[in-house]
Amino acid sequence: MTSSAVTALRFHDLTLGYDRHPAVHHLDGVVEQGALTAVVGPNGAGKSTLFKAIVGALKPLAGSIERSGFAARDIAYLPQAAEIDRSFPINVYDMVAMGLWRRKGPFGGIDRKDHAAIEAGLAAVGLTGFEQRSIGTLSGGQMQRMLFARLLVQDSRVIVLDEPFSAIDGKTVADLMHLVRRWHWERRTVLAATHDIELVRAYFPQVLLLAREPVAWGATREVLTAENLDRARRMCEAFDEAAEACASEAA
């Protein structure tokens, strides 16, 4: 890190887990303000666990996360698609408007400026005209577009994306990746977990390779080596409960 860089997140010997069973071990490091960082690793590597801790949904078993100048509630967070209840009776417009809650509160009224922000978010993801559609009627790609519009409305300086490009079409991936690059140009801090190594190589300057423990963290070309990827796979397979998932991903 250069002397002029500003820290957004700092991990101090961070250990995370559930019911006292660690899922991420002894993570130390810094995410600089404005960084565009991919978090990669085999299934069961602890990527989602790390993100839940960053946004304050999971308390560390040991160590700490230092957030510089902002609270966990100020982070814009996109969970995995499986965690979104698509049966919830809400339309696209109202779902995107939920991105205003951090600033407005649950009972705050939506003014003209807020309506403009919602409409701009929908336009940016190509969902103008979908405002009254029930979220249960959306395709997978449309659902992700809507959730990205909600992130746009949140207007946060730190954005955490858990598998944002999983099981969606190539056109949607390209359009959403354009928004991610825009956030990077705006000097927002973006962390994204993904299994798409080629996408990471093409667009992400920095990578954290995780296999419950940090394998490597730094410039993408230095981290995503065959040696490091093989080491991550072998570390994952050392945990019996994850061995099958790791083997299938390496295939």
C-alpha cells in the first residue's frame, strides 16, 4: 500500500465461523478505498462468510474488522440469489426503493429527488417499464438487474457483491459488469465473490484467493497462478465436508 492510499477495510487476525466452528481462519490485510477486488476460491472456502462479517451480519470468533469512517449499515450488500425470497409480494419499483431505507428510515417519505433516483437506477439496468412487475415474475437476469438498481439507489461508498454473475446470461453479465467498472471509476470500494476466473482476469485488478485461510492477496496476475489455484483446491479438500464440492469445481 502506498503512503497516499486510504484504507476502507482492515482485517486483524480475523477468524469467522458458526457455532464455534471456524470457516475463515486468521485473515490479515487491507482493502484500500476505491479498490476493485475479487474474492475467489473453491466452494466452502468462506467467501460468503467473510462478506456476512463485513456487512455486520456475523460477529467474529476472534480478531476484528476495522471500517474506516463508515458503519456496517452503510455498506451496499448484494447477497447470493438463493437468499432472496422471490415469493415476497412486492413489485420492482418498491424493491428498488428499499435501497433508500438507510437514509430515509422505514417510515420516511419518498420525495421527487428519490423518485428520480429510482427511475435513474431502473434505466441504468435496462428495466424501465418493469416498475409494476411482481419480482416473482422476473427471470434470473432481470432479478439481478433489479438488485443492482437497488444498489445504485443506495449510493454507498462500499459495495459487497456475493456471486453477482451466477446463473445469468452473458448480456446481463456484461451490462452489470459495466456498472461495477463505473463504481470503480467513481472511486467506490467494490468487493465481489465469483467463480468466473476469466472474468476476474479481465476486469479485476486485485484478488483475494481464499480457502478458509488466505492463499494469496494482491495483483490479479500474481495471485491467479496455477500453483496458487492448485494450493487453494488442495487446502479445501483437506476439509472432508467440502472435498466433493472442491473436486467438482476443479474439474
